[in-house]
Amino acid sequence: SPFRIGGAVPTVFSYFSEVLAREKRGEHLSWLCMFWMIGGIYASAMAWAIIPHYGWSFSMGSAYQFHSWRVFVIVCALPCVSSVVALTFMPESPRFLLEVGKHDEAWMILKQIHDTNMRARGQPEKVFTVNRIKTPKQIDELIEIESDTGTWYRRCFVRIRTELYGIWLTFMRCFNYPVKDNTIKLTAVWFTLSFGYYGLSVWFPDVIKHLQSDEYASRVKHFHNEEVSHFVFNFTLENQIHSNGEYINDRFIMMKFKSVTFEDSLFKNCVFEDITSLNTYFRNCTFVNTTFYNTDLEQYKFVDSELINCTFFHIRTGCQISFDDDYSAYWIYFVNFLGTLAVLPGNIVSALLMDRIGRLTMLGGSMVLSGISCFFLWFGTSESMMIGMLCLYNGLTISAWNSLDVITVELYPTDRRATGFGFLNALCKAAAVLGNLIFGSLVGITKAIPILLASTVLVCGGLVGLRLPDTRTQVLM
């Protein structure tokens, strides 16, 4: 799926830009960018509504089980199916047809676009006329040799080699005059924007978890020198530390331990039965004549503890998911949904102002403001504050993404527009992977380094973007 999406995105932007009027090109390309956000909201909402319902499942024998995440995959595939159907009704780009010398077909499609626009304006009687068509210089095609005399596998080899060589030549033309300097600058902007944006996206959930764990640890309850005998524990113990306790002839039956630690304690003639535990440990404890039946208390949970004449029956091993975390699935998907929804205002603003204030102003200004808002993450001390910062950051960054998409398709001529966009989009993903690796390794040290790195990279990228040529009034090459 990622491979197919990577091939579709450059084609979509290139195709759409080639059938737009210059006056509204930036605005309509920005509306197109908004559908990426709408798709993100759709996916987040569906994940939030479907995946946590673990009961949505059925089995077909022992080999196949249908769970809720499969429903989510099917629901997410529906827009893709509808887009494939819609593509069958779309005309080819007239600019592409002119590039390959199909002038009559290009003329017919231009006439179709003209008639559709005139009907929308209430002027269906206006006749489509063309006084002059500026025909681009034809690119020399590679000639396939041995097409008649060679064997079939030789012909296939030559055809594949010819196609690959043609792709390579098209790619190298992105680094030739007059687009070489623009390609280098665009490379820097795409790399810095992707590095900073996706680097923070992988770092941000860790910050939320860290804040949650600190707040959770601050509410821990301490119990010292307990002496409990002939008592039945059948309720949940959570976020507690028990020190120097003595538990004689006690029964722990059908209960849950969550983030519970027993230290320097004695358990004598006790029974643990049907126990589920999470982040629970017994440190330097002594167990005498104690029975463990149907529990998940594995050996690693007994740290420096002594077990004397103890028996274990039906010990459950592996990951036991039996109760919800504070940081539950609903919370994860809801935060993701809020972050995606925050992009909507930025999309609307960028679409309305793209042709008014210019692409460069929006690109540079958005990246600089994103870097500044990223810096303020340093002062986040609560979950609500960090989520608010995330929403602000996403809302500011989307204007930079939209501006960069518009500038990229407008700076390249038709014969290398999709290739240049595809190369920069691939570079974007490489920068995202690099950002994830670097930020992931630094987040455990201090949050200052990721914040300063992302902020600096975004500001520098925005300054480079301001050096690009203004394409607002430029006719597509």
C-alpha cells in the first residue's frame, strides 16, 4: 500500500495542476491538499470508532479469525475503490498529450474543459476557439533495437533496459538548467520540513506517556509494616507500595494487581489464585508454604525473593491483556483525531490566502512559525497543554505543506513535473525515517535536544524556501 500511495501522490498533484487556470491554481491545489487531511480525519475517526471494539470478531475454524481491525481495513479501502471508479471518467492531461505529439486529442479535451466551464458560468453558447498552440519541443525517444530479429527474451530485455534508461534521463533532467537551482532548494525545504514534522510526531506520544507516568507515580500509596492474617483479598490493588509487611494465612483470590510493589515482606501459608498483574513485583520478599494457581506471576516478577516450599500450578506466561490502561485505546485514537482535526483551520486559511499573499510568504512564514511553536513545547507541563501545542503546531505546519506542494508542481515543466515531485516526495519519506531514528534515540536523554533540533531545522528550511522564485503569476512550463 505505501508503494502504491507513493506513486499516486505525485501523479495526482501534477495532473490536477495541468488542468487549472492560473488565477485559481494555488487555491484549488490547496483544496486538493485538504483532502489528504480529510482522509486522515476519516481514518482516525474510523480507528477510534472500530478498533477498540474487541468483541467485533468471529472465527472460521482455527486457521482464520476476523477481528475489528479487519473491519477498519475494509472501511479504509472504500475511498480507494471509489477513486479508481472515478478515474475511469477523467480525461488525460492535455499538456501531456501535447508533449507526446497528440495534438488532436489535446484539442478535444481542452474543448471539453472550456464547454464545461462555460456551462457553469451560464454561457453555454460561447464557442471554443484556439488561435495558436505552443507545442513543446519533442523529446527524442530511444529506439528499441532488434525488435524484429531478436528472440522474445532479448526483446523484453531491451524494452526494460530502454524504459529504465528513459526514466533515468527524465530524473536527471530535474538537475539540468533551468530547474537545477530550484531542485536543490526544494530538496532542502522538503527535507527539513519532513525531518522536523515527522520527527516530532514520533517524539510527541512519548512525552505524553512520560507526563502521564509522572502524574500516575505522584499518586502512589505507601503502606508500611502491615500485619494481615486470615484475610481474603478479592479486589483490585493499584498504584501501591507495600513495605515490611507480614501476610499470614491470607488468600488472594480472583483479583488484579496493577503497578503494585511488595518490598521486604513475608508471605506464609498464603494462596494466590486467578491473579492478573501488570507492572507488579515482589522485591526481597520471602514466601513460605505458599501456593500459586492460575496466575501470571512468572519468575521475573520475584526480584531477589526467596521461595520456600512453594508450589506453582497453571502459570500463565506471555502478554496478559486483561484490563484497561489509563492510556487506553480510546484515548490514543482520540488524541490522534484531535491532532488531525486541528489541521482543518490551517487548510482553509492556506486555500483562501494562497493566491493573495503568495506561495513563498506562506511557505516561509508557516515554517518559521512552526519552528517557534515547536520551541514552546519545552514549557509543556501537562497533557492538556501538550495536546494544545500539538494542535497549534499541526495547524501551522499544514500551510507549509500546502505551499510546498503548490510551488513544486509550478516550478517544474510538464515533461518532468511528476518525476520531480515524486523524487522530492521520496526524499520526504527518507527524511521522516531519519527523523524518527534520531528523535527516538534522543528522547530518552532530554526533551531539550529534540525540541531545539526540530525548531532550528524548521526555521532554516523556511528561510531557504523564501529564496525560491515566486510562481503565483507564472504560466506552467
